[in-house]
Amino acid sequence: MILDLSYLEILLIVGAFIFGGLCKGISGVGVPMIAVPVVASVTDIALAIILIAIPSVVPNFYQAWRFKTSWTRPFSLGMLCLASVIGSGIGVFILLKVDPEMLSKILGLVVISYCAIQRWQPLNLSHHMTRVLAAPTGFLAGLAGGTTGVSAPVIMMYMSAINLVRGSFIFAISVYFIAIGSGQFVWLCLADLMTWKLALASALALIPLALGMSLGQRIGEHVSPSQFEKIIQLILLVLGLKLLLNV
């Protein structure tokens, strides 16, 4: 698949990872939400999910380590992660059976839904419901991640409803992405979608991602995260409509 790409498509993919890293450097999240729709729009969703496999995991180790002392244990993070790995495995094998064009449309809906969720004020979950919904939320998020490469709409809605403090949020979301990303890498290998060459390509995507994160950390000191979030949402909305309408 990589060999069939034009220089312009490769440039767009590199740019997507730089911009995804930029978003992560400023806000702490954003790599799959930015990179997957862009890669899927110029190639196909399967390649997008494969290329994001390693970059969606590695940067989160640093964030999890940095904020590990901030975790307040308001819900079962282990159950959330385990359920997400199971859900992503089912999602990957759905990916093998379903028409890629249909999955692209689903991804478009997921991205548009994410933009809507970011504009919606979520309800607060009680302590009991937070724990009860950990496993179902993890499974649904993993299923979305396995089939479309993007689990953010589901997991972000859940995290927002808990109202975690910043440190706990970053730690929890980082551990979640490590779990689902690592699990998904294994599932992709078992499904014969991940080859050594594609794994190398995914690893090489860490280079533009790291560049973007470095720039994002510097820009984040001077730019309002809320203003930058609005720009991201606009770009994602355009990408979501492009995938949904197949234009």
C-alpha cells in the first residue's frame, strides 16, 4: 500500500502526523483524531489504522509517567482498558469484512459526532454510574477504534462526564491509549494486516509526530488552547464531511 502512494499523498500523511503532534503538544490529545481522517481521505481507512498503531501508543508512556501521582482512582481504569482491548479486537476483524467505503463514512460520522460532543455540555455521572459504565464504555470505544481508528468520541464523552482534574485526566487517557493501542497492534498482526514494512512505516511516523509535539509545546505557551481547539474542530468537521460525502 505504501509503494502505491504518490509523493503528494506521502507529504499529506507526513503533514497530518506533524499537525497531530502539534495538537497533542498543545492539548495532550489529538493524534488519531487528526491523522486517521487525513490518511483515510487520501488512501484508505485500513492503512490509516495501521499507520497510527505505533504513534498512538509511544507518546503516551511519557504522559502516563509524568502524571502518575495525579491519579485519584474515581473509576476502574483497568476494567476500562481491558474492555477496550477486547472491543478493538472485534473491531479489527469487522474491518476485514466490511466495505472500506462504508467504514470511511462511519469514520466521517464519528469525527462529526466528536465535534458535536466537544460543543455539548455533558451530564455528570455519579460515582456508582462511573464504575458501572467503565466496562461498556471501554468496549464501545475499543470497537470504534478497531473499525475506524478513532475512539475519542466515546472515551472523551465518558471522561468529560466524570469531571476529572487535569492531572488525573491526562494520566487516565494516556493509560487508556497505551492499552487500546498496544492491543490493537497485536490484533492487526493476528489479522495479517500489520507487516514488518508497515510496522516500520508506522514507527517512522513518530518522527513527524515528535516534531509536531515539540512545536506544539512551544506554541502552547503563547496560544490559548480554547482558540486552537476551535480551529481543530473546524478542520475535523471539514474532514468528517469529506469522508461522509466521499468527495
